[in-house]
Amino acid sequence: MSSQTLKAAILVVSTTAAKDASTDATGAILKEVFEHEGGGKWEVTETKIVGDVVLDIQRSITAWADAENAVNVIATTGGTGFAVSDTTPEAIRPLLHKEAPGLVHGMIAASLAVTPFALMSRPVAGVRNKTLIITLPGSPKGAKENLQSILKILPHACQQAAGADSRMLHAGGVKKLEKEAAVSAGFHSHSHGHSHGHSHNHGHGHNHGHATLVRHTAHNENPISNDPTLGPTRRNRSSPYPMLAVEEALKLIKEHTSLSRVVKAKVDASLVGSVLAEDVTATEAVPAYRASIVDGYAIIVSEDGASSRGTFPVASISHASPGEIPELKAGQIARITTGAPLPACATSVVMVEDTFLKTMTDDGQEEVEIEILAEGVKDGENVREVGSDIKKGEVILHKGEEISAVGGELGLLASVGRAEVSVYKRPIVGVLSTGDEIVEHSMPGNLRLGEVRDCNRPTIMSAVQGWGFEVVDLGVARDKPGDLEQSLRDAFRKVDVVITSGGVSMGELDLLKPTIERALGGTIHFGRVSMKPGKPTTFATVPVKDSNGERISKVIFSLPGNPVSAIVTLHLFVLPSLHYASGVEPAGLAKVTVKLTHEFRLDPQRLEYHRAIVTMGKDGLLYASSTGWQRSSRVGSLKSANALLCLPTGKGALEKGATIEALLMGRLSTLSSTNLLTQLFD
């Protein structure tokens, strides 16, 4: 393929064709137009058929436009009409970094010359990264006419979108461009498109002597949130953010959560929950001396293998305490306690059960002679050798291991005398509620009309603290852009991660997304998730300067205001991020398989995280039952819940006895502690 050849991809949007590809005729026609009418400038490198599903359309577009070797043009066909299932414009528009209304005008004008019904089409066009995207009708004739109407100017548009130098591209003027594209001077849509594109690229690409602006996002990551200064009449009426699958959202969280810096930490109870940032080696052997593993008597085993039986004087006593121990001589024994060091020259220890008291002092307080009853005692018997537990220099814990509350890791560190270790600093988390309607949960008296007690902040704080992270109460920010911006700026000076609740929907007072993008220069990595509850959950990073003046990114999670939505998304999205930052693997909630104790209705459109009680049955299996009515504002659906059931989308219900996955939020109940299962099964 020559360097002048442009690459095109064709996406056929049709549920019918997705089931039977032979029913599609439009894809082949568009390929023919590109390759036979495009003046030898085009090669169709990708073709695909998807159903009328927004997520499927968006996945295909982003896969082609976000790739390292992206195609120059993506042409979709189908889904641009007024039918209920026609969602192509809604899927494409949120993905665009720049819109191209001139191309849309040109396509509609060309079709309108053929039929008045062209006005019933809803095409969109624009640029994502360096790829031009156009949407064509589903009918073969309409798609062909629309593509033909703009085909000759597409190479010029693609060159600009790919970053070509505007000055060089436009050298010679418009007439030269029209001649190269073989279009007439009356082709007004080209003229408008040229003027707009030149002005935009020129303004960003050349220095006019003004002071250098510092922006925190790339030029193609312009804010897509509502501009609060424009008022309610000019805000988005529906969310401009793509609806992501939960798995895609989790991938973005992992990608944009940075591992915390390494710090030195004392080896004490505060270390529990920390993750080691280095291999830990033993600075001394354990035991550091030859020690007895029983209560008994240290003896010297004869080299000639003579019997160990006989009566011996007790020459000394060795306790498990510091002190000098006399050297043991042949024919002597020493009383010794468990863990005590062996006297010099001693070879073995005989258990006290294998001895007999022969004589004692006159006052009866001490042993004088002991008879050894054991036969064939071997060298080293009942003795812990130096380094037999841990050798000096041996790796006792590896980088990435977590210090658990069980005590084993702390015990190891303490046993070799480690006073401190290197760990990943656990992030400090700040929790902020937003909204003029929010009042403290502890406020005395009755609520006024419109007031809501803040249950999100204390609930989120308790959960995060229960996970082992330090929490800072950031209070309540009011629904005023300046107030919210200042609250967030102050927060990022105190904490590493900010969690907010409320203000992430589409109302005129939902200011979180505009404040993050427009005031703080942050990047919103996702603003909607295809799940129930918690659809408007937002994840972003904000650039800040650390204590050394270096620019770093800090994470902010903006959770929905509904209490249940906030807590579900806290467990599902925030916990994995905190784990990634702390080095904890695997990150997030533990996943188990459970059997349903009753029928569960499914949502036809969104994956549902159903609050449930998971119980261990007498048969060793895990059983799940609902906590009841699942409305996202009903905090009671979280009462007693220790799990989230991952209910798939679908029609109808999952039957009693079906097996599905659940995410554990708390400790398991047992059958003996609840009559719930008995009641359900009976």
C-alpha cells in the first residue's frame, strides 16, 4: 500500500444482518464506492456487522479510532432513522472530540435533491483522535448517495484530522484544493468545512506571541460536561458520556490508578494491611543458638555409640533466659527447659519423661542425680539447630506480600529483629458530600421541606476505615461552582483520593463533572456505567503538585447521591482502586459462587448488583437470598447484606437453585445462626 493510500473501515449497524450476514447489501456497496470511485486513494481494511446496541457500536468505533495504527475514516451504515431501535447517532456523538456539521449538511443536501424523505435521516459526523467518522443511512441507495456526495473532499479532511500542517496544506488557496479534489467552486460545504478546520488547527498549532498556556489535558480531550455559565437552556439534555460496561470501567480504574510511593514503616500493629515494597531478608538466624525443643536433660552422646542409659550427676541448669551456662563435661547432664540454649559440648536432649529421679539434696529442693532410661539417643535429638527455622540472609517475605491481621507476617519480621520495612504508602481518603439539601445526620429537630440527612458520608467513611485506610471528613460542599471547586482544591492538599457523593447526574446543579473538567483541568475517564444501581458513577484524575512541586495525578470518584448506589459503587469501584494504589492483589471484593434460594427478576437492559445475604449451608455450599426491595434510595436494602449478586441482563427471572457469582462485602453467616434458609426452603 502506498504512502498516499488512506484506510477506511465500514461498520454495518443492523440487528438482522448481525444474525445473518447474507441479508446485508450495503457494506459491499460502500466498499465498492471507496475503492472504485475514490480515485485510487482508498483501501477498505476493516468491515464489521453489529446489532442496534449502543455499547457494541461504541466498542467497534473506539477499537478502530483509538488504535495505534488507526484507520482514516470510519463509515457506519444503518440506525440513523426514527425507529425505536435506531441508536447510531446516540452511540457516535459522545465519542466525538470535534463535530463536522458541514459534512452532515452536505450529505443531507445531496439526498434532499433526490427525495424529501432525506429530512428523516439523523446523520452525525466528526473526528475522534485522528479518525473521521461519518454515519450513513441503512438503505444501499441512500448510503451510496451520501458517501458519494462527500467522497472527494474526505482525503483533505483526513489529512487535517491526522495532523497535517495547515499552512502547507492550504498553500495555493482554495482553488488549488478544489482542483486537486476535482470539485466545483459551488461546493459550499467544502468551503465552510475548510474555513472552520483551518481556523481551529491554526489557532492551536501556531504561536502568536501570547504567553504560553498551561493545560492539563490533551488538545483532543476538551471538556464535554455541561458549562454551568450557559444556563439550563443550553446544557446537555442527556449525558454526553459513553455508557461503559462494568469490566471496561474497572480496566480504566486499574490503568489510571498509580501505585503509591514507598515509605519506611515500623514493625508493629499499624503495619497490618500494608504491602511490602521489597523482599525482606533475615538479618540473623532463627534460632540464633542450639536450643532444646523439650523439657528434659542435655547429654553428651558417646561417639562410640555406647548406651545413653545410666545415672548421671546434674551439673547445671539451662533456662530459656539470658545467662552464662557452664560447659558440659563427659559423664555430666544439665537440666534444660524448652527453648533454652544447650550447654557447650552437649549433643542431645532427653525428654523428662524418659528419666527417673535418683537422688536429691538434703532439703529436697534440687536434683542431684538422674537416671537416663532412654536407649540409643542420637546426636542432635530434640535439638533445634542454629538457623533450622530461618537462615541468616534468607528471604522471609517477598515484595507484594500483604501483612495480615492473622499475625504470621508480623511474627516473622519480629523473630528476625526487623524494626522497620519498606511498604507502599496506603492512600489517605477524603469523603465529601455535595448538595444544598444535605444536612448533618445528627442535626436535632425536624427536617425542613427539601432537606436530607447525610447518610452517605458517615457510611462511606466507616466502610473505608473498615478496609484499613485513613479517612478524612471533608464535610459538605454546596451546589455553587466556586464553593465546590474550593472544597476539592482544599481536599487534594490533604488527601490522596477523594470520594464525593451526589451531583453527577444531568441537572443544572450537578456540578461535579464540570468542576473536575473545567475548573480543575481533570480528565473524566468514565461518566456512566451500564449497571444498576449506580449508572452515573464517575471516575476521574486531577493533576496536582506534590510537596516537592512535581506534578502528579490524584484520583477522584464521584458516586451517585442515592445511598444504595453510593455504597454499591464504593465497593465495586473505589475498593479496587485503593487496593491498586496500595499494592494489594487481587484487588477488590472476593468473588464466590452461590445458589439462589428463591427466584430473582432480571433487568432487561442493565447488569444488576443485587444486595443479598450469603449463608453457608450444612452441606458446605453457599446460598444467597435477597434483602428485599432494591430501590437505590432504600438504605434498608443494605441492612444485613454481606454480598452483591451479579445478576445478568435478561428477560424473565433466574429460578430458585440457579448458580451465579457473588461479591462478598462482609463475613459469611452460617446456617446455625439464621433460620432464613429453613424458612425459604420450607
